[in-house]
Amino acid sequence: MILIADSSALIALSICQSLDLLEPLFGEVQVPQAVFDEVTIGQKTESVELARYLKGKVKSVETSRYVYLDGYADAGETEAMILYKQIDADWLLIDDKRGRKVATINEIKTIGSLGVLLTAKKKGLLTAVKPKLDLLAKSNLYLSETLRQAVLDMAEE
């Protein structure tokens, strides 16, 4: 399987120390150059860890491909969707709600960072999701209490 990743979900998984779950769950992980640039250039959250993790995973995007977009898509999200189509990937890792809707319009199968954590627990790669959610809660990423509780309920924790 091949997973194409967008920025926000990669950052979330890095914050909760869960990037190492991606290969066991999905096989190959790839990102377009725009996503790599978004998460590594400057002093952004988790930029050093993400630069290390993404080494050798950056792929070029064939610009002759297209996807349907709305007026709010950024370069990373756009390139991630194009790369997904270009290589006929299996999953797009994306957390942005609006971006997930756009991906659905383009018949792109999506999973978010919290979905990765739930899947990892279901497959025995994690014993508990709560410690990961606690790390996210301590960061500057927003996670509503309603969503946090829903994830914990799904994880039966």
C-alpha cells in the first residue's frame, strides 16, 4: 500500500510521537515537495523530526495531472492530491475537514491522524490512544473535547 501525507496530519503524528506507525499500517509513505517544504522550512513545530522522517520519501508531482479544488487549497494539499492520483495511491493522510471533503469529491480515500491512532490500536501497534491524545492536548494543535471523547470511546478507553 501507498500513503500520501499532507502537512497537518504529519505534524499531529509527530507531536504525539506516532510517525513510526505509518509504515507498519500502510507500507510506503510519500509526500510531494510542497508538503515537505511546509513542514520543514523555518522553525515550525516538529520541523527537525519531520525532516528526518521524510528523508527519501519526497516525490515529484507531474503537473499535467489535475484534481478538482476549491478556492482554499494550499500548495501542499493540492500536490498531495495530485500525487495520490499520479501514482494511484491507496490513502491520503489529511486532517483538514475542508480538504477531506475536496478529496472525497476527487474519489480519494482519506484517513486522519486520529484514524491512524485508532487503527494502530485495533491492530495491536498501540496499547492505548489516550497518552497520544494527551500529547496533542499539550501542543498548540486544537482538539475539541467532543472529538477527544469520541476517539476515546471508539478506542474503548
